[in-house]
Amino acid sequence: MAQQKTAAEPPQPLSADQPVHDPVRWCRAMLAADYPRNPYWTQRLTLFCLRAGRAWHRQPGLKAFLIRRVLQVLKFVWVEGFIGSEIPNQVWIGPGVRIPHALRGVMIHPSVTIGANVTLYHQTVLGVRDTREGPTLGDDIVVGAGAKILGPITVASGTSIGANAVLVSDTEPNTTWVGIPARPVTSRRDR
């Protein structure tokens, strides 16, 4: 009798100082979760650069050093040069991320944590304000084009952030935030 394959547990967040135990397996698992939501080659190449860079970040040994150098060149040419984004390897991005415009113009601070199944549109900034800490995004979040999420805030799961919004405060789950500064939107059913 053939054994059934069980679905692998999604990879858990790692701190910036914690290396991935098995970089190849981890990278494959993350890309397997990402690729169904990102069908175009530009999206997939961007995701490969980010996932492989994170997988080999802080790995010891000469082989890992050489692999990191090749990945750094690829990331510099593609992600920073062509796409125009700055996304350090320290950033934790959960499985199933969706990047409709291949992360064009996206800037992310190294201290940011992004949950699973998050959609990031182009020209978004996930950064800091007066402190050195960036935001923490939960699962199933949509960040609209040009939105800015700044400071050590927590964006609750299920939140939607409108285009060009500037979010500087914590959110409640399953809410929509728009404006500068961003405020929750009252739906017509709530009036």
C-alpha cells in the first residue's frame, strides 16, 4: 500500500539571527506556497531572489558563502536594479505572499515581519518612524498601491489598507483603513 504524502507544515518565522536549518528544502517549501498566487515569471523571479536570499542568509561555510555571493548579484541586478525595491534578507515574509507587480518600488525595513497570504501592491513602504522597529503584519492582509505602514505597529489579520494610505497605528482584525493618516472605514451596513 502506497503511503500518502501529508502537507508540510508551513515554515515558521525566523529571527534575523537564526539561520534556516535546510536552506534548499525551506526555499522549495516557501516557493511552493508562493507560486500558485504569482503566475508570471517576473513575480516568480522576484520571489526566488527573496526566498533564496533569506534561506542562505547567515549560513556557515565556503559553499554557502559562494551561493550567497551569486544570489546577492542576482538580487542586486533584478530586485534592486530592475524592479527598484529594497528588501533585506532579514525580513520575514510568510508563505503564500502575493506580489501583483513583482514588488516594483517596494521598500521594507529589516525589522519588518509579514504574515502568511499577504498581498503587497507596488510602491508600498513598510518602515520605521522615530524608533528602529518596523511594523508587524498578520495573515491575509492586502496593502494597496503606494500605502505606507510606519512604526512599531501591529496590523491585525484580515486588514485591508487602501491605496496611498499612511498607517501609523495598530489595527483591529478584518477592518479597512484609508486616508492620511489612515482611519478605519465604516461600511454602509454599519450606519
